[in-house]
Amino acid sequence: MNLIDDRDAEAYDKPVVSVIKVKIDPKDAAGLLAKTLDGLAAEGNKNLPGFLTAQVLLSVDNRTIVVLSEWSDRHAWGKSRYDPIVESLLEDCYAKAIAIEFEIYTRRGELAR
């Protein structure tokens, strides 16, 4: 199996999944969750180039929000960081975060139901 090497320019043409994991105080969960869902709905409605899909997960203890977004390629994902809605959402995540983790992945498999 070929692995993607960041030094390879072709790696930037592959679809990517962005994962943002935000640890929060449970009292902030409802507000940040609502803002996240509203922001992603707005992005979906304006057809942000390269945006494919997103999921928002909330831990059962209301202490972690995870945002998974899938993009056509790394260039589209990178350009999205300059969108005002995405920028505002990220600012809110950083403002409310006790801790925040961010990673970007390439999809390597999927199991259908």
C-alpha cells in the first residue's frame, strides 16, 4: 500500500478529512454546539468550493466536541480557513477550548452498512 508523503506534490490532490477535537467546559457545550451546527449549515448552503461533508460529534459527558469535515483536496481545505464563517467558528472554538487538537487525514477506507 502506498502511503502519502507530504514531500510528494501529488499528495495535495487527494481528498482530506479535517478533525478538530475541542475539550470544553460542559456549560459551554450547548452554545458552541449550536454555533458549530449553524456555521456548517451556512457553509453547506453557500457551496464552499471543495466542501464535501461534515459531521459534528458531542461526547456523552458534554466535555468534547469533534468536528469532522471532508474536502476535495488540501488546497480547498486551506482556502476554507479564509472564509469568514469558518474563521468565526474557529475563533469561538479557540476561545471556549480548555484544550484543542487538530489533524488532517486522507481517507483510506470506508465500511458501508
